[in-house]
Amino acid sequence: MWHKITAATPLEGLRLLVHYSDGAAREYDLHPLLDACPAFRDLETVPGLFRQVRVDPGGYGVSWTGDLDLSAEEIYVNGQPRG
């Protein structure tokens, strides 16, 4: 099943609150990605970059730059459910 993102809100502490078209919401912590994928460190070190998150066309992911993005499935599966 494909989960489509309708909104993404940056939260404190490198966390995202992501809403899906099925009504689900997930909170996703990006800290584990900082070591796994060094490019994500820019979200922590470049002032204001993290807050520039946007939903990709079609809702299949979120992105910051051409090199920094996350799929809707990654967030849905590994994010924490929010009510």
C-alpha cells in the first residue's frame, strides 16, 4: 500500500510531524540518519535548512534539497504514530 503525505511540519529536535491522506500521522526522528547518511548532517548544521521541508509532488515523500529526501513509506513505517 502506498501512503501519501499531505503535510509535513518540522518540530524541535530534528523531528518531523507528517500527516497522511488516510488520516494517519507519524512523528519521525531524523537523528538516526545523521550517522547512517552523512548528507543529513546538513539539516543540523546549516541554519534554517531543516525548517524548509516540503512535501514532494504526489505526496510520495518529503525533501529539503535535491540530495536530502525521505520516502513516505520510510516515515510511515519507522515513525511513531501520533493521535
